[in-house]
Amino acid sequence: MNAIARTLERPAPRPPEWRALSEELRDLYDEIADLLDRDCIEALPGYFVEECLYQVISRENHDQGLPAATLYCDGIRMLRDRVLALRETQVYEPRYWRHFVSGARVLRVEDGVIHATANVMVTEAMSDCEPTILLVGRYNDRLVRRDGRLWFVERSVIYDNYRVVRSLIAPV
Amino acid sequence: MNAIARTLERPAPRPPEWRALSEELRDLYDEIADLLDRDCIEALPGYFVEECLYQVISRENHDQGLPAATLYCDGIRMLRDRVLALRETQVYEPRYWRHFVSGARVLRVEDGVIHATANVMVTEAMSDCEPTILLVGRYNDRLVRRDGRLWFVERSVIYDNYRVVRSLIAPV
Amino acid sequence: MNAIARTLERPAPRPPEWRALSEELRDLYDEIADLLDRDCIEALPGYFVEECLYQVISRENHDQGLPAATLYCDGIRMLRDRVLALRETQVYEPRYWRHFVSGARVLRVEDGVIHATANVMVTEAMSDCEPTILLVGRYNDRLVRRDGRLWFVERSVIYDNYRVVRSLIAPV
């Protein structure tokens, strides 16, 4: 069920060509995190292929194979619609989000598809309190290379929080 | 007003020569974070050029163009004085700070000046409680290369916290 | 007493050959963090040489030279035993841990031994509350290269938390 199998031994050495790929991946993740931190959510769909999946889902539901995602976009049009809807309905109290990405790494490459992951923490600062941890989880991503750049086929944000994340109203 | 413009599309590919520069930047940021974590604040001015700006300012004030920084040092002498003053007046309860830097990256290079940013979280551990998030924000930096090394012309720590950061008595 | 001496000036430039080593180190740290996050604690001993030290110790005790570690494994057999014991006695409430590693870097290389460090934060998510910071600290590591790979001679997890870390029942 769990997309990442449990390993009980030290994994084999990683292919040397993954070193440069990991670097590229890290740059990509940092670039997207930076855009989201600056509230440029409209830029997000530009990183996806047409036939894509973007979802934000709890670890519990993901590990049990339940489809109940907090945010689910099947295809780039749905992702674009969702982003626009979020922008238009933003009537919430001002808050600042900030992404901390750690451990961006290639898991495997199969048939030209790069399976990658990273840990992510999003902090939230609001006017009446100290910054808090809004969400902690990991990215489960699939990417392809086209025209020299990496594009997402899938980005699944799988968060550890048990309770529904309060005020989860923007892509992570 | 905001130093970083809002982008609504996927940005153009980054110049390949920024890859090595980003690595160098990351090393630099990690080195400074490590020094500050070890309470070696006296080493900080050694990373700045004479005519420099070091400030710690809230995101609210920064985005509104207000000059009210929590910590403001105009020139390396002021930065050195401030660091010494902090050392001499340290009569506060023991506490441990720790930096988590994520997403160090080049934003642009103009006239030999490197504009760079990173996200930063500082945790604080005190004797009577679990570690907490002291500050979350980003670095807005300008650097130049001299004698093969990078030096800060500006480091602005722009924090998300709305309230004045409690016990913000050391450089971040 | 403190393993890392306090520096009051900007350190000398780092040897260029450390750049690739730092990259390799970062990959290694991310790989281990990922394994621990997936609860593959059995894989951990596979990264150590026979005559090794693995410990989790508070910064207070470490800095005062006190031997009272929260978790102390002297030699790979003790580390293996400890890991197995943890697995067999796991009767605790479900919880998710997640590692955020920042600033992995080489401190020095002496007689073929690589001294390295990184900052680490571990978050914990349980069923009845938002994710919290379980532990914040740093790795103090010594590594050697054998057969082209890096192996731990020592991993000391030195945490900032003052109080005994609640529920610290797995390697960090």
C-alpha cells in the first residue's frame, strides 16, 4: 500500500548520475517553495504536464488506500481552475506561509519517469500568535524530462497531521 | 514594494552557471548558521564589506516600506559595535538557538552583485520547556565576490512573526 | 569540552575537494533520515563500522562531559540489539516522526576520519494533536571511507531539549 517499501538493510549505492539529477531536483523544489511562499500560486500549474495528478492527502488515508484527499486535482485544467478559485475566494485573515524542504532525493527512475521525494514543513504566521507548524509531510512525486526541463506528472503532498489541517486553502 | 516580484508563470530556466554559485551560497549560509548556533556572533561581521547593511525586520514593516527594524546596522562598524554590546550585556537565561536554512538560491546577478535568498527557521530551547520556533522568515541578501570569496553587502532577515520577537537579542 | 571550538573570525576558505564530499554527506544524511521516517530502523546499523559509537545525548550533558546519554550504543552489536529490542517492545500509540536535516557539512578531515555535522529537527504527529517539534539538535559524526562508501565510526545526536525527550524510543 505504502508507495515506499520498507528497507531493512543499507540500500545499494546510488547511480552516480543521480547526483546531478538530485541537484536539479533540489533547485526545482526550492523554486516552487519560493513561489508558493510569495503567494504566486498561479505559477504552480506551469510545472505540470497536461495529464497530471496534484493532491494533498493525509498519511492515514494515503497508507490505507483511501481516496479522500483534502485537495485533489486530476489534470492540469482542474489544477488551474482550483488555483483560480482559491484566488477569487480569498477572504481569510492575512497569514504568511513558509516552506522548509529537506532531503529532496531521487527514489528510482523507471521508463523515463523519475520518482522523487522530499520532506516538507509549512509554517504559518498570523497576526495574533507566534509562527506555528501548519503541516508536516512529504512529497511523493513523479516527473518527466521534456525540452531539457523537469515536469510533474504527479505531486502528492502526504501530510502527517491527523486532524484536518486548519485553513488548508492553498497548494502546498 | 516587495523586493521579490510576484511571478504568475513558471520562470525561465536558470543560467547553468548558477548551479555552482548556488552550491557556494548554500555552503556559506550553512557556515554562518553553524557559527551563530555555536554562539560565535563575533565572527559575523567578518562576512561583510565595509559599506554594508545588516538588519532584522518584520515582514509587515518591510513590505510596507517602514524603516522600523528590530535590529539595524548601517556599516560594518555599527555591526561590530552591536555584536560586542550584545556579548557584554548577556545576562539572560541560558537558551540554545538553532538555525534551519532551506532553499538558499540565487535570484539574479546584476552588475556583479548577487541577489540571493533562503528561508530560515530559528528554534529556541530553554530550561523549562520544549524547543519552540523563535523566528521564521527569509534572508534577502546582496553579495559581491572579492579575492575569490563571497561577501555580504546586505543581509536583511525578514521575519514572518507579527509580534515583536521575544528575546531577539542576537543576530539571526 | 565542546567538540566544536568557538571561532571568532571568519574561517579560512574550505578546501575545494570538500565540495563533492559535502554533497555525498548530504545524500547520506538524507538517505538515513528517509529510512528512519519510514520506520526502517533495522537498516541503521548497516551504516556503521563494527567498532562504533551511537548515542543520543542532551546538549547539557554533552557539554559538561557527563556520560548520561538517553540512548547509548557502544559497538555495532549493541546497536543491533537495541534496534531489535525497540521493534519488539513497540506498544506505544501510533505516531509519525519526520526528520528535517539542515547544514550537513564537513568540519575537518584528520587521518582519514571525516568529522561532520548537521542540524536536525524531528517532528512528531500523533492522533490527537497538531504536529510538534519532538527534538532539535545536531549530529556530531565521524566517518571513514571503505570500498568507496562512507561509514559511521560515530554518530552522536546532541539535542537542545532540556527535559528528557518524551517518548524518545527510536533512533534519531
